[in-house]
Amino acid sequence: MKNFLILIITVLLVSGLTFVMMRAQSASLSKQPFVNKEKPQSLEQDMPATKHVDTIVLGEGCFWGAEKRLEALEGVIDAEVGYADGRGHEPTYAEITKAKHKSNPDNYAEVVKVTFNPQQISLETIIKDYFESHDPTQLNRQGNDVGTQYRSTILTNSPEQEKVANRLKDEFQELMTKAGYGKIVTVIKPLDKFHPAEEYHQDYLFKNPNGYCPDFSTGVTFDGKPESESIDNSALLTGKQIVIVDSQDYCPYCEKFKKDVANDYQGTIPMAFRYASQLEGLEVKTPTWATPTILFLENGKESLGYQGYLSAKEFYKALGYFKLGDSEAFNVAFQKSTDGRFCKQYEIFKDTPDGVFVDKLSGQPLFDTRDRFNSGTGWLSFTKPVNGSVTYHEDNSFGMQRIELRSASTGIHLGHVFDDGPNGKKRYCINATVLEFVPRAEL
């Protein structure tokens, strides 16, 4: 009996101790933070990180060209045009361009808000590009754009930005003075508020494919070297020449002109590209602050000049005036005239050696001598054109129903196509005066 009681007491003691230990463990666990194993904490959302983005607001005249140039810099995230540093009236294009605000010191300036990654491009690089890309000595103007809205200004967001801008302004002043320029009038101050411009102004140069990029750069650079190397223009002083004034920065109109015209041009009048600072020795009348500017020169003197983008049709008509003048060839090409039968040019071209006839303006191949035949009509005749070289158009003039041929590259009138060629083939009846001949060995 005594042993039985001892056993019961022992069991009760062990059970009590176990209960106490379990309560203690439970209390300890209740103090542990709750961890949801099914939904782990998001490091991406909750971990702090530094965003490498900064902004600077720059005014350097018309904001269209500046926007595209700045946006093209590697490390620039975005460039947005707008208005800043004004008061007393609405910050809208319609308001700031009113005549009453032309000399108003409280007018808003046309500016570009540049958002950039300082890890990829420094503020110093952007401001250097800014000073090099316009004339900061011009007060309230850039080129033909005159008024307080076109003032040169840097609007900062911190004392550090202001310090960098002032230092670079002082450095550039020394370089400008050495180059013969006056005092830099760029105003550097803290940004009050940036007002985005109307939507139609944003990316304006891309939305309006026919025009020009303003280029007011002085040629002075921070590295002390001219933006363009001196160049020999002696070849441009003899005979007829075409000079395209190109941009040293990104200009969508220049790129479009190259794509639509210059890259395929093979005409006999040489075409050369120059920057505005590379026209030494040439007598140029047309202002060269717009790119592209197309100049037609004869013996180094400008005969014709056009500011801004020209389509292929516009360019070749201008080239037609320049190259052909008041001639039968011009009338045929642009007035849809017709060569006289057995004209002088026909007699020259009817028996040429093996080769290709090309467009007199663009130099693009049109007809091959291997497809030529003598139709007895007094006009050059071919059984087919070079593939893709001509376009076909309905012609009901003079009470006749004919198919007119035009050059695909220039749009000039070539002749007509008929169904009475040899062996059931077509007869392409072509005016000789709008063609030039290239021997096959020279192709």
C-alpha cells in the first residue's frame, strides 16, 4: 500500500512539471514575432533604394530644337518643353507670344525640363552642351527669334546645381572672350515653377516632318577646339555645286533629307555637306542658322538657297532650275513638254555604245541600251524601263488617252508608253533631253 501511494505521488509530480514546462514554452512562443511563411516579405517593395534621377530647366531660345538635342544625349531620360520664370499672365504659348510681352521682363521663358540619370550623364556635361549649342551673349533673342521669351536662362533645383552652372558660365566666358564674343547674359537662378507647354509643342519636330532645326551655336567649345575642323573648300569654287548645311547635333530634318534625297543622289553636280562654320571662302546669301539649308553654288557664289527640309520633288525642281535653266529640257521635265522629233539630243543618244540612260537630275538609272530599238518615230524607244525606275500616270491631255511616264526618283516627265513595240512588246517613247548616258564600264 505504501509503495502504491509513492507511485501515484510521483506520477502527479511529473505531470505537473510537464504542464508547467508546456505553459512556459507557450508563453515564450507567444512573444516571438509572427512570420507568415505563405506570404514572404517583399524585399522589392519594402527595402529602401536610391533613385538616380535629377532635373534641370534650361532656356536657350526656341524650345523645339533644344528639346530634341537634349533628349538625344545618352543618359537623358526625358526632355519636356514648357514655360517658366514669368508672372502676371497665363503661361500659355498664345499669351507669351503676344506683342505686348515681347519686351516684358516678367514674360515666361520657353524652356526645356531635362530629366536625367546622374549615374550616366553628369549635370556638368548637360550644361556644357547647353552653352555650346546656342549664343549665350545674345540678350532676349536667338537668331531671328526676338523677345524675352527667348532669353538664355538656367533654372536650378538646388544650391549645388546653381554652383555648377555659375562655375561653367565663368569658364565659358573666358573662352567666348578669346573668340571675340561679348558678355554672357545667361541668367542663373532657382526654378520657381515649371509649366508644361501645350501637347502640340511636345516632340514638335517629330510631329512636323517638314521644316528645319534652328542652330545658333557659336562654334566655341569647352575643350578649346572648334566644333568643326577647318576644311578645304577649293573644290566648291569651280563650276556648279550643291552644299547642304548640316547640323552638328541631332536634327531630324537633316536625317529625313538624307534618307529621302541625299543618300540616293547620283547626279553629275557634286553634293557636299558642311557645317555653318565651314563655309569659308564661299559667297552665301541665305542665313545658315537653320539646318538643313540647301545651297546651289556656281563658282563659289550662291545662285539659289533654301532653308529647311525639301522633299525629293521640291529639291529636284530647285535643282532643275539650277542645272537646266530656261531650256527645252526644263520644259520637258516640269511642264510635260515634248522634244522635237529627231532633235539634237536624240541624234546623239540613238547610237551610243553599251550603257544606261539615267535621270538627268538624280543620276538614277532609267533605261538600258540593251532594251533600245529604232522605232523610226524620232524619239528614243525602249521595250522596258529599269525595274522600279518609273511611275505610270493617266494622261488625257490634247484629247488623247495615254499613259505618262515619270521618273520615280525625281518625278520629272519622261514620255509615254504605247502598245506598238516590236514582237508584241511595249514601246516606251522617251524624251532624250531629260536623260544622260553612262557607259556600262563606268557603272
